[in-house]
Amino acid sequence: MKFSFFLNMVSRAVFVVVLTVSLVAQAMAEDRPLSGIVSDASDGEPLVGASVRVSGTSIGTVTDERGEYRLSIPADAREMTFSYTGYATKTVSSGSGSVLNVTLREGSVETGEIVVYSTRSREKLKNIPRKTEIITEKDIEAVAPVDATELLKKSAGVDVIEYPGLLSGVSIRGFTPNYGSYFSAQYVTYLLDGRPLGTRNLSTVDMNLVERVEVIKGPSSALYGSQGMGGTVNFITKKSSGPISGSASAGYSSFATYDANVAVGGSIGERFDFDLGARYFSQDDDYRIGSNTLISDPHPELLDPELLEDGVETMRNSTYSTNSATLRFGYRINENFRLDLRGSVFNAPSVRTAGTVWGYYDDGLKDVFRRTADISLTGTSGAHSITLVPYWAQDKYRYLDDTAGRVYASSTSEYTEYGFQLQDAIRFGTHRFTAGVDYRNASLEGRRYSAPDVSIRPYSPDSEQGSLGVFGEFGFSFLDEKLIANLGGRYDMTTFRLHETPLIDDVDTEEEEDSDFSPSASIQYRFLPDLKVHASIGRAFVSPTALQKSGEYTSSWGTVVRGNPDLDPETSTTWDAGLTWSNDKGGWRADVTYFHTDWDDFITTEYLPDGTQTYVNAANAKMRGLEFELSYDFGAFEDYRYSLRCFANYTHQLEAKVTTDGVEEDMKWNRKGVGSFGIEYDDFRRFSARLSARYIGSRYETNYFTSIRDDLTDPVLDIDPSLVVDATLGIDLDDNNTVTVSAKNIFDELYTEKDGYPMPGRSYGVRYTVRF
């Protein structure tokens, strides 16, 4: 009760601070809005990441993936300066209007800060020969996601497993999603500004200081090592400079949900800059589940919440709150090099977890804590672009119990990861060579307690896994960028070991080793300025865990568990090919890509005749599919004085079969189709709106609830598809103040991301934002 009262007081205090800042900022506002598109003068292609600044000041921004920019400039600003690496800088009159479109011509290459993208080198979006999707800051604002999972599933066509209570993960191109477990395989590489994210649970990643998200589909082990079978998700954060500015917002929505955040950044003197972001979120009521199924007719017992209790309309025990903060501090060493230090914290105390909508399992309570820090040294020296990034991250979970008369941690789990990245991208003419070395160490510790301060035997011993990877990639550009080709590979050496652990006797701590080589190649050819063909092929792998590969111990239930030193990593080979037809100046983009994956050496559990548990490579799979992307902006007719964009993306799984001991069956957790579509409008003055829908295709899933669903006893369920529709409307009261209203799941769809755990039904929200 005291803790709840404290949280309520904190939330109200945050609201008061936000409103106070709003009044002060409004009184100081003397700016006017300016927006437009920066494009290549030769072919009209948008320039992504181009710098836009008020001449003679540090006020500025960068363009998004459509080449668009938007900022507020002083009313007396006379000139704007536009620059982009490899292009001649251009200074033009700011005019008196609110729209200013500019074209840049290629010229001498300027030195400056090197930004590491998912390709491990700064490349134009149009010159990446792989299926790439960019989720912009504008998209993030429109979706208003609670966490990273909500953003990705509504924007990037990914597979999802999600539980209420801060537990979720995504996957790409049909690979099984990992929802945060460190005991099972992870098939997507999660990155933060190009370095490992340090967590598998995307529910602990809030979007407060995230500027955009890059999603590259297809294998990435040739650049990042283990885990990158399905693709890469790279969260790019804000790096502010110039006069200190920022925003603050406060919102309220259904289920007694409070949400407040602040983000501020800019320069402190000539050499220092910073970004600071903080957020508070609290859902104080159990959320109400949906009541409709728009496009399907599921079995009456599949989603029926009245199986065990009449009139169940809410997801029991689903309240939680979070608070998080990030601080980045940057220092420009000289004209070519800079140093950035960053730290982040995420706290979610007393998160309530539901034991399914029917209460089949016991409800739970847990604390979730996440910490991460890194140091980034980046710069250029002649043709060299150098990056050094040491990093550290830690996930902590405390699972709480109150059977002893007071709340205590009945079990804890702590995952710690640290390492570094060192690389050099060398330019020679129109070509480049990127090479580097990565080191990563990951450890997992678990403890159990029968009462406060009374330890009992853990489920498994502590474990550690270390890896050293060396990679190199050539990037070739011919015929004035008509022909682009990349060829690279990576060699990873991995060690596995168990550690002596209190209350577990006779742990075998002998270290095991493994190695893997991952090659990749990609190519694209631009037949016409707006039409290109692209193709790629690559090998990827996922290492076994230390518990699967090394050592031996007796589990808490008395079973001997023996690692298999001969266990191979899971591997895959994926090739894809597609066509892209794009002209952002003309307002349209279309892409169709076919992919084919052979997935080998599934790691599964096996029991020996004497009852010993071990692990073997016992299955393989084949997946094929088509990816579609289409968008058109009617604002192109009016030189983008406004934007009215229709968009759609869809992934259709043509085949997803797994073969075990010669028996073929459909893969579980693999949706036959996922996609999103919608329409968005922005007049760049007062109004913006977005109506979007997410299609969730059917999937096969293990039936764990046969004992309570008498007429639904098949061991494998075919979960029907769903359609979830959202809408947002933003109104700019003036240059600095915005009110946004939103409706999520408008048609109250009853759907799940995991059987037994329906997602929230219809909800409404309002948010007030002030920029200062």
C-alpha cells in the first residue's frame, strides 16, 4: 500500500513538472516550423541522414529514411545550410514559408562523425543490396509504443511471442521467437547503435531516446556472429548537438494508465554535448481483453475466458509500472574524433504476471531490472573510419513469494554481458573494406530460496560463454553506383564452461570449445534510376548454451544433466532475391523479395537409457516465403507541401516444415502471414493523423490446456488469424505544443500472441507534448 501510494504521488508530481515546463516553454517560444526533403540532384533519391542546420548556429536536425526533415527555427533566421557526406554543402535562404526542399550534388567528401549502422559501415539506403526496413522517428511517434516489441510488430512484419508482465521477443522470416529466455536459442541479433543490446527481452527496451530502428532481414552472422539467422534489429539513439532543446509529455489512457517522459539534449560549449531521457509508466488496472474476432471463426473454447470463471473480461494480475532513464555525454576530441559515454537503467518493481486468462497457473510477482553502459570512440583518419566500443549490460529478475508471511525472492536470475567492438572501414576510390574484431562474454547465475535468506539448491549451475570473432567485408561500387556488390565473412571462436555453484555438488567445470565460419555475399544492379534488382546469400549460426555444450551436474529434481562436447551449433543458409522500384521524390516505393532458408542441426533434449539428460542435433527445416512492400505519397503532387501516404508490407510464408527422424511436420510458432497497412497524413503545420492495421496470420502452437478444454484436445492447435486496427490524431496548438489522441485495437479484437494470454482490447488515450 505504501509503495502504491508512493508511485501515485510520483506520477502526479511528474504531471505537475511537465505542465510547468509547458507554460515556461510556451512563454519563451519565438520559433517557426520548417520542413522539407533533401534529395540527390542527379537522380532525385532522398538523402538519409543529411544534416540540416540554421546557418551560423548549431540549431539543426537530420533527415529520415525518406529524406524528410522537420524542425523549428528562429523567426529571424535568414539562411539554412545542408550537408551530406560525399556531397557539396549548400547554403540557401530560409525564405518565409514553412516548406523548403533542397537538392545536393556529389562533391568532395567531408570528414566528420562516423555513424555505425547495421551494415557496420555508413551506406546510403539505396546502396544496400539486402531487404531493409527503416522505422522512422515519425513512425515511432505515430505508434506511441509501450515498448520495442509493440513498435516492431506493428511496423516491421515480425513474428512475436508476448506474455503480459514484461516478457516478449520477436523473430524474422519464420524463425522461432525467443521471448526473453537465456536457456533457449535466439535467432535475431538485437543491437543498440551497432553494438549488442545486452538483453533478449524486448519488453525492457523503451523508446524514449530512440531516433529510428533499422530492420535488416536475412542472415547477419558474417558481421555479428551467433544469433543472426533471421536478421538484425538495430536501435539508433539520438545524438543531439547545438542549442539545448527537448520535449516533455504526459499521457493518460485506458486501464488507469499513466505515461510521462522527458528528453533533452544539445551542446555544452564547443566540444561537449549530451542527451538525457527519462520515463515513468504505470498501468494501475488489469487490462480488459477483446470481445470480437473480425476475420476468423475460432473454436469456441480456444479463446473463451469463461471456462473456469463466469464473466471474466479482464486479464487477471496484469498491472505493472516501469521507470527508466538514459544519459549520454559526448566530447569532441578534435575535428575528426569524438568520445561518447552512455548509461541506461530500467526498473520494473513488483510486476504482476498472469497465470493465463483462466488462472490455469498460479499468478506471479517479479522485479525486473536492467542496466547497460558503453563508451564509443569514433573518428576518421584519411581513408580510415575507426570505431571502438566497449560495453556492459546486465539483466536481473527476482521472482517473489509471500508464503512465509512476507514477500521475499523465491528465485533470482542474473545475466551479465560485456565485451568490445573494434573495427576500421577503409575507403579506396568508390570501394571500401571493413574489418574488425569483436569480443563478448556472457554469464548466467541463478539462486533459489525456500524462505527469506534460506538458500536451496538452484535449478542449474552458473555458466559462462565467451566468443572472439574476426570479420572482414569488401564493398564494391561500379558504373556510378549502378552495380553494388558485397563479399565478406567472419570466423568465431567460442568457449563454454560451467562454474562451481553453492549447493550443487560435483559440477564438472571442464571448458569446451567450438568455432564457426560464416560467409556472405550480396549484389544489386540498377537497371534504371528507379529500378534495381537485389540478391544475397549467407550462412548463419546459433551457438548452443554452456549448459548444452559443456560440463555435467545433477539437477534440483535429481536428474544427471550432461553437456555434449560434440554438439554442433544450429546453422542455416538463406538466399533471397527481389526487385525494388523506388522514387521518393515521386512519392512511391515498391519491393518484392523471395527468400529460401535451409535450417540444420536443431538442438533438442535427449534422454539416455540410464536416465541421463543430454543434448543432440536431431532435426532440420526448410522455409520459403515472399515479402511485399508498397507505399505512395500523394503529397508528391504538391511538392510535399503536405504528406498523404498509403503504405503496406506483408510477409507470406510459402513453406515452413521441420523434419525430425524422417518425419515431416509444420513448424510451430511460425505465422503463415504477417503484415501491416494503413494511411497517414501530415500538413506540416497543425494536423497529423494515422490509421493502421496489423494482420496476424494463423500459426501452429502446442496445446498445453487440454485438461480444461474438453472439446479441444488436439496436441497441436491451429490458431486463427486476427486483425488489429489503431488510429492516432495529432493537433499542434502552436509550434511547441501538441495534443495527441489515440485509439488502439479499435474493433476490440480478441487475439493472442501466445495461447492462453489474450492481448489488451480496445483502449483510448490522450497525450500532451511540449517542445522547448
